[in-house]
Amino acid sequence: MGILDGRVAIVTGAGRGLGREFALCMAREGARVVVNDVGVTLDGQGTGEDPAAAVCKEIESLGSEGVANHDSVSDFDAARNIVQSAVDAFGTVDILVNNAGIVRDKTLLKMDEADFDAVIAVHLKGTFNCTRHAAEVMKHRGYGRVINITSSAGLRGNFGQTNYGAAKAGIMGMTFVWSMELGRYDITVNAVAPAGATRMTAGLYERSGKTPPPEDDPALNAPLVAFLASEQAADVNGQILGRTEYAYTLFQHPKQIAWMGNEGGWTPELVAQRFESGLGQHLQQVGMVMPKAMQK
């Protein structure tokens, strides 16, 4: 018996990396899984590969059922087809993991409009598209679990990732909103900022010349996602969780941490006089904390 027995899950971008681990873990826990993957390169270019079908075979070897889907999350109508494929195959949708993504890393002054739009379309709009359609089914059933995959690149910033960071920060914002809107239908919405050595991080290790350590195994993220997808996580809603090595973490929601006030208002000169003592001493560092294997 698994914690997801009888449930139906959709995992987008599940043909490789993190998504594959999410799909396999859920299958081990008893879920039937729609494995969505368009089979593209890391930057979104088409290939002749079919990783979704390969993962479905792995799911079947685990004694569960998997259905491959090749629609693009970035298209609103195609995302409806992803959800409909679950309904057609298994009768419903209980769980949605919004994992699909691409990267086109460049600094701001080298990034063109196409690079920005492509990443936003898959990560941010794709998360909206799939959730918009899946939530209809979940609302009708009075039950649902949505797990959005965000990133420290959006929560803290990362050099050369304007498009990716913007999308992942936007996913955090949507998670907060949807947790409030959908919670009344017993649909929880949480986000996870995973860590692990995948195609998206391969370049970092190549540049450092180091090998990913065991604690960077992407499979280590999957148990947390499976838990959030279960009935046992009914009281977890609107949260941003993550992983650091062998630990699961909880992010603090953005909030005000310091104040400076002046009765009657301010002038620019007065702000300048008071800023350091009022707010300046609380300024925060930006940027991701890199895995130890990448640190010099």
C-alpha cells in the first residue's frame, strides 16, 4: 500500500530529470500517472526522442499504469489535452505537478526577446495553463493537489537567468494566490524548489570540473513531492518548500522585516539621512547558495 493508492497524477516534463523521478516515485506509491513530455532539448528545440514513452514503461515495470502525452504546456488548448488525457485514461485528475521547463541562460544585455518569451511560455504560462484546466476537474471532485516547481533562482536570484528567475518568482506568486482561491474546494497548492544534478545544472558542474555528489541525486526531491500530493498533506497549503542536500526546507514568505517612519511624511533628503539607521542595516544578500560540489 502506498500513500497515493487510487490517485491519478499528471507530471509535466516527466521524461527526464526531476520530472521522471516525481513520476516514478508516485507510481511506486500507487498512483497512475500521465507522463507529459514533448521530448525537446534543454533550450526547447525539437528532437526525435520519446522520453515520455520510456518512463511509462518504467512505471509499468513497477506495477502501475502510465500514459504518455506529448502536448506542449505552453499552449492553452494543448494543456487542456494533457488534462483530458488523464480523464480519458483514468477517469479523473487528483494530482498535478507543474514541472516542465526549459532554460536559455544569458545575461540581460545578451538576452533577446525570443529567449525571454520561450522560457516564460513554458515555465510561467505552462504552469497557469495546466492548473487552469486541472482545477476544473479537481473542483468538481472536491479534492486536488497541485505542486508547482519553482527555483531558488526566482526566490533569491541567479546570474544570467532573467527569464528563468522571473518565471520561477511568478510561479511563487501564483502559488500563493491559488492556495487561497482553491483551498475552499479542498485543493491544496504548494511549490517546491528542488535541487539536483540534471540537464539544467550539467553546465555548472562541467565548468567547475567536479562530479555531482550523492546528495545531488534528483531522486531525493521526489518523496517530498509525493507527500505533498497525498491526503496526509491536507493541512499544507500555500507553502514554498525546498531541499538542501539530505534536508527538506521551508522558505519564509516574503514579508517586511524593517520599518522607518516619520510623522507627516518624507522628503528625499530626510530619507537619505535616516535610511542607514532605519533600513540600510537590514539589507539582504541576493543570489543562490551553490552546492558544495560546485564551490571552489
